Amino acid sequence: MAQVELLAEVTKFIERPPKMTIGGTAVEAKSSRTFDVIDPSTGDKLTEVPRGAAEDIDAAVAAARESFDDRRWSGLRPGKRTDILYKIGELIKRNTPELAQLEAIDSGKPVNLASGEIWAAGEAFRYFSGWPTKTFGETNPSDDNMFIYSLREPLGVCGGIIPWNFPLIMAAWKIAPALAFGNSVVLKPAEQTPLTALRLAELCLEAGVPEGAVNVVTGLGEEAGAALAAHDDVDKITFTGSTGVGRKILEASAGNLKRTTLELGGKSPNIVFADANLRRASKGSMMGVFLNSGQVCTAGTRILVEKSIHDEFVESLVGATRSMKLGPALDDDSGMGPVVSAEQLERVTSYIDIGRSEGARVVTGGERATDLGDGYFVQPTIFAGVRNDMRIAQEEIFGPVAAVIEVADVDEAIAVANDTMYGLASAVWTSDVSKAHKVARGIKAGTVWVNTAGLYDPSVSFGGYKQSGFGRELGKHSMEGYTQTKSVWVNLR
Ligand code: ADP
């Protein structure tokens, strides 16, 4: 085992202990309450952070409102906003070792994977830094006696509520576009993984974001999250998380009819046809379902395999899975870490029991890994003989559990792929280009990967069909989510 030493900056940060950023100032919760942050690789307490609640959300929203109304951010020259956003990206990059370790100890993800994610978070800021200078309205030719034009304006105060699976990437996906299009932000990170978002708020200030334009409030979902979603002075909520909480956010948003973008759960199909390159398909499908211990909303958890190659493929998938090392986040040999919390451990292992009782067959894994101490480790688990109507094929488990389902041909593959309430992502493995495009058209999901899986890029729009949510993040489509247009009529007569 190659145990990584904690950096002095990391120890210092968790020992401070970290505070929230509201109106450019580091603050505790008004109640002075805190909650514990746990290391999932050991089950031990790392530190504690402020337990922000409705009154802290009020303060953060007021600070964001003030910064928006006096135009200290949106009124800056666009090129200046570009410089600042780019600088945040650079600061993230420069602080990668520290941020990667914080992410690893907070979320349980192996430090090497965390490093890649820190890079991706920086990349989101660098991508969105290009937008302030490229966001403009239009003129309208409808009446010769009128000069009609549209202004593309920011929404105002945007609330971001994010999950624990990719903490810093999620924070970046919410903050970077909101700022790029001139908004102010209040971010509520997940209670399981608050650390990198708190550090990011400091980096935003260091890069020159004006006070109040970025606020981070840590707290519990039902307290701080619910208060943000229901707040009358918040113009938009952008949420990533479970479908159940998404529904609550939508209800809470109804009060002042705030705009919402919801990126919710998934049960994504990963279809392997007999003409696929089997070695690439098994490795890619394995990564597609087990990356980040399966705690990925786009995880290809339903592996649909064409009958003629079923047994051979399953064998190859099991081989690929067994070659991945389960271990603690700070061991740089680990390919997969623990799940994020004791609650998640309980949820995942109970789904494994459900799969067995439904009659599916465990072909690898199937247990909690107890040889790694008290951390929340679950063996990567593959069920074969799964029917698509079983609970393990319909419900989002959010852990390292794959369900292999046999399909006869292209038509059945598309039908089974779409037989779900979700529609977030999908993958298709085939060497037949026509088949790939046919399936890509047939699948009702916001992303289709062909001969690959689990890729993202800040320039590529991302979001769900059906109950996986609505609205699109990233790319040029994010402009719709963070701006509104105003039509101006000028009489020329
Ligand atoms: P999970 O169940 O996997 O923890 P959630 O969807 O519950 O995922 O959490 C995503 C985010 O939503 C977290 O930041 C959490 O604190 C927040 N959250 C949970 N419940 C609520 C709620 N009722 N209102 C607003 N935010 C919530």
C-alpha cells in the first residue's frame, strides 16, 4: 500500500476549522452550531463545519442580492469578468494537491481520481470564462418604424444545491456559469462533503470575485437546503441530486415561481452488442458502472447484453472488475474507494439483499468488504440473470452494483433501455455505425455515449429526459438557464 501523507495545508484547513463565506466574510452559523465531517475510509471524524440554517441562508441571500443590485459583479467590464473567472480556474489548478486530498478524505474517492476531478472543476471555470465577452442580445427587423432589440440579462440571485458524489465539480458547474452570465450565487454543498466548496469560496475571493457574489452556506438539506429552495428573494435554483429531493425543490420553488434546473437520478442503460470490441466494451462498461464506487448519476447500472455473447461478456466484465483494487482514498493504488457514508453503506447492502431475494445471481462481489477496517467499503457487485422489472433494475442504488440483462436484438435493446422512469444517460457498444446511430436516436436520454462511457466536457450540454430532470447545464445551452431576455421597443416616428 502506498499511503499518501496529508499535506500541511490540508491539516491546517481542517484544524481551523473551516467557516462559511457570506458577503466576503468567513462566518460561523448564527446559532454557532456545527456538524461533523466524517472520513468514509475510516469512519473517523475529520472536523466540524457550521450548521447553517434559515437565518444564515437569509444573510447569504441578502449579501448576494446587494452584490447583484449594485452591479459590482454584473457591471464589471466583461473582459475583467473573464480574467477573474479564468483566475479561479488557475487557482484551482495550482492548488490541486491540496484540493484533491481534501476531496479524498471528505468523500472517500481515491486521491488519484480526485486529482482528475479537481482539474475538471478548474476546466469548468476556464471554459465559462469565455462567456462574459460572448453574451449579447439581438435586433429584430419586424417593423420599419421601430427599433426593436433584445437584451440578454442575468437572472439575479441563483441558489445552487449540490450532492456529495463530485463535490468540487458540482460546485464549479453551478458557480462558474452563474457568474459567467452575471448572476450572484448562494451555494449549499452536501452535508457529507462540504470541504472543497468552502475552500472554493476562498479561492473565488482571492481571484477577485467581489464580496457577496459567491456565498457558501454549509448545512443540512432539510434546514439550509429547504430554506434556500423556498426563499422569496432567490430567482433560480439549480439542483443536482435525487429525484425525490428534486420534487421537493420544485414544490418549494413554487412560492415565488423561481426558475429551476433539475439534474436528478438515473438508471442508465449500457448496451453491448455482439459486434462490439469485447475487451474495450467490458473495461468501459466496468468503469461506466463502478467509477466513484458507482456513486454517479449517469452510471451505466443496467448492462444490456446481446444474447449470443452474454456468457463470454459477463466473464470478461467480472475479470475487469476483479482487476480493480478496492482501498482507502489516501492509498494511491486504490482504484475504488468506500461509499460516502454509513447511511449509503446500509442502502447499498440492502439493495444487494433485495437483488438476491428477487432471484438475480451474484457473479462477483455481493458483500461489504470488512477486511479494510471500519471504512464504508462495498465489494463491486455484478448481478446476472436480472429482469428489467426487478427493483435492482428500476431503482437508483447509487453504489457499486451492476445489473446484467440479456436482450435478443436492437429493437429489444431499445425497448428495455427505455423501460425506466429515468433518462439521464446511456452507452452503446458496437462496431456497426448504423446500429450505433439508430440506437442513439431510439434512446430517450440526455446523453448517449458510443463506444465509450462516462465522459463530460464543459462545452457539451448535460441533463435529463423524463424523471431525470429538466434544463441543460454546460455548453451554450447553459445560457438559457442563467439569463433572461428583455425586448426593448423604440418608436422611430
Ligand atoms: P442523497 O439522498 O444522495 O444524499 P440528496 O438529493 O438528498 O442526495 O441531496 C442532494 C442535496 O440536496 C444535498 O445538498 C442535500 O443537503 C440537499 N437536500 C436534501 N433534502 C433537501 C430538501 N428537502 N430541500 C433542499 N435541499 C435538500
